[in-house]
Amino acid sequence: MRPPCRPLPADGRFLQAIAPTPLVPVRLEADGPTIWCKLEFLNPSGSTKDRIARYMLEKAWRLGELSPGGEVVEASSGSTSIALALASAQMGVRFTAVMPEGVTGERVLTIRAYGGNVVLVPKEAGVRGAILKAEEIARERKAFAPRQFENPDNAEAHRVWTGQEVLSQIPGGLVHGVVSGVGTGGTVVGLYQAFAEAGCPVTAFIARPIAGLGCDIECCSFSPRVPGVVDGMSKLYRDADMPGRVELDVSDDEAMRTARALIRRGFPVGPSSGLNYVAAVEAARRLGPGAQVVTVFPDRMERYFSTELIQHPQPTPPGGET
């Protein structure tokens, strides 16, 4: 006998009709390598987190863990909360985001515009404090908690979905290197698994933004200037089997300069795209001529309008990019 399975709501849902995001070759320097970049900022809410939000909520719905009129509660400093707010609106359920104080106003306003609720914890509590508060709220309200930092469905969404798109888009269906910063770890773990399982001789390169010591007000990242890249929070990354993975340190100054250069090329991206691109160029150089290196442009610049990325752009020197 088959287990019970609830069909997904149909009225007005466009998520099922979304086309694959483009995979495009990008080369910022004339003598530099070409990097294959997945334009995830073209997802509906503006980030790659739409992948995991849709995958986890739809699975919870089918299994009966999320019901009509129910609630979703998640700790996230930005992109995942925005994606969950959109997906929850599409499914007709309530959503509560728990975030540290100090996150950009654009993020809070976007979540609320989708009908979501925002609960802020003290800045010094960081994401760990937000996770504890989200667990408390979920228990009290009997809400569904996706738990993005430890839920294997996070990586699975990229293994069965994003990774397959890349394999169908890249010339020859061959990937030699995959590059990403680690927040929840789901993107790089899932993509690596997809490519390795398809027979690609792939190496995972982990991009780490480096500045000084200290904790980001949003996500306790290595650098407070590149949100979403988190030190030691991901259980998915720690548990992942990625033989030969390489960690690449990237100056946050270089990541910001590169993000601005990408914007001036018409890619409306945030700081993590600059980080990923810089690390991908280094990965391509290490792998050698002919290597096909894939990275992700994770999110869109609109959620950074109040940050230094947009507020304090560096001037472009005559005849070149900064």
C-alpha cells in the first residue's frame, strides 16, 4: 500500500513553470580563463535559495509535514528567508524569519512584502542565536522548520536539480571544477555530488572571504563584507565526502572589486558572486588549460542597495575595470 501523499496546491503557482537559469561563459580579463557561471540571481526571489525553498517545502507538503494554513519558521540572515517567504506565499502558508538585528532593511521589507513575519534577535547572538530562537518558535507553534544548515534536502535540491541543469548546458556535459563559498554548504555539496555521480573528474574548490578577525553582524562569516559565507555552521559541508577538495582564500577587497566589475558588465549580483568568480579563476589556473570550471552567481544586487557594494562604488579607471 502506498503511503499517503498530498498533491501540491495548483491555483496561481508559477514555481513549477520556471525555466532553467542560464549557464554562461564569463571572462573579465582578456588573458584570463573563461568561467562557466550559473545565473542564479534570475530565480524568482533573486537567489539560488529558491531551489532549496521550493524543494524542501514541496517535499514537506507531500509528506504531510506542512499543511494548508500551516507555518514555516527558519533562521536566515537573508536570501533563504526571502526565498521561503515567496515559496510560502505561493503555497498559502505563513512564514516567519528569525534573523539577527542589523540585517539590511531591503531584506526585512522584502520578506514582509510577501506576507512574512520577521523576528529579530540581538546582533551579538548572530545566526546561532537566530537558530535557537527559530527552534523555540517552531516547537511552540508546531510549525515546519526546514533547518537549512543540517537538512540533507538542501544539498539534494542542487544534486537533482541545479546540477542536472549544468550538465545539460555545459559543452560536452563535462565539469572539471566546481567553486562556491560555504554558507549552508548545500550548493557546493549538491553540485559536486551531481557532477561526480555523472562521471566527471571534478574537484571542489571552497571560496573563503578573508579580512580580519571578528564576526559578521549578519552571519558570522570570515569577512563582514561578504554576507552568506559562514564559518563552521554547516553540518552538510562537514559531513560531505568531497575527496581532494581545495580551500581558496580570497581577499574581501578583491571580492568586492570583482562584484562591481561584474555589475558593470551587466550582471546584477551581490558580493558573493565576486568571491566565487575570483576563486573560480584561481581554480581554473590550477586545473590548467581546457578545464571547465563552474561557479554560481548566488543572488541579486537589489538586496545590497544600502551596503558599501552600491553606496560606495570605486571609480572605474580609464580604459579598464576596477
